Amino acid sequence: VQHVVLCGQVTEQCVLYSALDAHIRHLTVTVPQDAVASIHPHLEAAALEMMDRNLGARIVTAKEVDFAPPSQ
């Protein structure tokens, strides 16, 4: 596994912590922002920004997710 796509709930908790776990294991992370759910919208926005800025996660829409394996 080299790339994970994280969907589900709760963006500001489970999704964020899973993204951090993947990042420290040197995996590429993509989060489709329309495929995650939050309890607190303002915390979701902060979590998505943190994943983008601090973890290098790609924040996209579900339609933009690329499941093709990386070329070698």
C-alpha cells in the first residue's frame, strides 16, 4: 500500500487521526471532502486545512479521486 483514500466520519477526529497515521508511515493521503462527515463544521474545515498543510494530503472531491496505481 502506497496511497490511502480516507472517507467516513468524523472528519475532525477519526479521519484526521487516520491521515496522521498514514502520513507518518510515508503513505500518500487523499481525502474527498464530500465523502467525509463531521460533528462540528468549523472543526472539519480546520481538520481539512491541517491535513492539507501539515500532512500534504490531497483534499479533493469524490469525483476527483484517482484510483490508478502510481506509475513506476
